[in-house]
Amino acid sequence: MLSPLSPIVHIAGARPNFPKAAPVIAALTARCIPQVLVHTGQHYDEQLSEVFLRQLGLPEPDVNLGVGSGSHAQQTAAVMVGLEPLLRDLDPALVVVYGDVNSTLAASLVAAKLLVPVAHVEAGLRSFDVTMPEEINRRLTDQLCELLFVTSPEAIGYLAREGVDVGRIHFVGNPMIDTLLANLHRFDAEAARRSLGLPERYAVATLHRPSNVDSPESAADLVHALHEIADEVDLVIPLHPRGRAVLEEVGLRRHPRIHVQDPVGYVEFISLVRGAVVVLTDSGGVQEETTVLGVPCLTMRPNTERPITITHGTNQLVTTGELVRVFKKVLQGAGKEERQVPPLWDGRAGPRIAGVIVEWLEQRANKEAHLRDLELFSTGSAPISKIAQDRGDGVPGR
């Protein structure tokens, strides 16, 4: 039963979750809503999560499940086993999940089986590529959610075609862009460039998708292309732990103008991106951040769940085989036509999400109060005038 003191529980487990959660947590805090932040520990490296908490002003997590790495099944199962007793104890009014990582799906499954309502921030994104673990996580999570917060208009249609009641879908904008815009004054591209000894013209690359880094053959083809790009400009790569061994084994570092770095903090990374002439990525969030910053982005994937970054932004999809050719075209000024920022990417997504959640909480509380009154009346414990008053009817006999 919903209690006035039942908290909202936020589930975050990987680095991309934190910039999405920060504005939602802040907006709900401003409305004095009790909240609990659970870090599943899916990303356990200091630079992959803890530094984000500090830089984004997020509270220290109330709970850290510490699940660490493992296969998809091991990681998902560990989150579920750790989260179930916690949710039983907390009895939350709502569980809020973010993005499409294993923690997102695990938390949604646990909450749904405990009959706890779930809200999904960044719902409805679809790449239609079921070989991507994130696509499986996204689709299943959305089927379990009471509230679905979408970042772009096409997501509404995708969800509707999957049978989701449109009354549960809310187009609110992009909370990760809230975080970007709120911290714009902190992104010092010149300082980031100097700290790494980079020349004025440089590019940034992020690599972690299995299709790019798991196979030695694919990794070797990609590294060959990156070496050709480094012949043109210095290339800085904050390298994710995933795939590092394979990429280095096939010679990633064997070019004097490739600068491999350990993962960096949010402010440091976006500062680098802001000053780059081009960004190469296989990440989802970077496509959105470059769109708002106006930095050309080449996404090294055959598809994207964020097509609005192509129609409204600076993003292009490229294969490994065409990467160098397209990169050179962008360096020569191609793709600098006037762009539009996607609708509602205005820094107000967090307050919009908080507004929907507060309204939903109020409606749910009123419904439960009415059901309690009906139950009391049916046992003879409440006067009929109270029920009539709640319904707005006249009191019989008058």
C-alpha cells in the first residue's frame, strides 16, 4: 500500500545513467519528495562512476550493491538478487530506471514481480538490432513500465506499435542534455587540450561496442582506419576497459599521434569533445552530446537508436571501411550546414519528469484513499455520507 513516506527509488549502475538521473533527482528534491539512490556497481571503476557522482553533484548512493563485472546473465542476476530484499524493505512508491544497461532491465524485472510501479527515463529508443544487448534491455524494460519518459517524438510511435498505452507515454525532452547545458560553463576545451599536450586540431574517439572491439579481425580493421586518421590529426582515445586488451594487442598504440588515456571524468571528457574537430564513437550518449555542442560526430555502427541526432544533429553513421573517407570530408568542412536542436532538448526535462511523477503520485494516493473508504463502508465502518461526499453526490434523504 502506498504510504506518504514511501520513497522513490532510483536505480543507476553505469556511467551513462548518472547524467540522466542527476536532473530528475534534483527536480524531485526541489519538490520535497523522499528518494533513495541505489548504485548497482555495474561500473565499478572510479572513473566510470564515482567521479561522475562528485562532478554532477549527486548525493552519495544510499546503497551500493557492488555487483561488478561478469557475463550479461551473471550481472543481471546479481542485480536482481541484491535488489529484491532491498525493495521489499523500502516498499517504494515508484522505481525509476535509466537508459538500457543490464541494471535497467534487472531492476525493472524485480520491481514488476513485486508489483512496484516502474518509470523508464529514455524509453522508446530502438535500433531494431537484436544483436545488441541494449536493444533487448530497452524493449523488455518498456513492456514492464507504468511511466515511459521519451526523449524524442519517434519513440512515441515505436512504443505505440509495441502495444504500450499512449496514456503512459510522456514526451519530456532529454535529461542528459539538462546536465550538459547546466555544466556548459565548466567545459574548458582549451584547458583539456593543454593538459594532454594536444595541438589545436585534434579528434576524440570512444570505442567499446562488441562488434568493434571483441573480434581481433574487426578490431584490427578499425585500428588500421584509426591510424590513417591519426596521419591527419592527433587522436585522443579515453579507452573503456571493455576491449582494451584486444585493441592494444592489434596495435592501437603503434602510432605517435594516437593518445590512449584511461577513462576520464564527465567534465574532462565533454571538455575534450567540445574542442574536437570530429568525434568518432560507437556510444549512444555521445551522439546526443555532440549534436547539442555542434561537433561533427561519426558513429561507427550500422544503425542508431537515436536517429534524431542524424535528422536534427551532427551525426553520421559510418562503416569501418568508409570511416577514413568520410572523416576527410568532414575535415574539409562537409556537414557544417545549419542544424536544429531536437525539440524539448532545452534543459527542462528533469522538471518535466518530476511534474509527471508528482501528478501520478497524487492520483495514485487519491485512488488508494478512495478504495480504503469503500472498504470501510462495505464493513459498516464509514458513514455513507463520506462516500457520497467523495463521489460528489447528494446525501440520500436530503
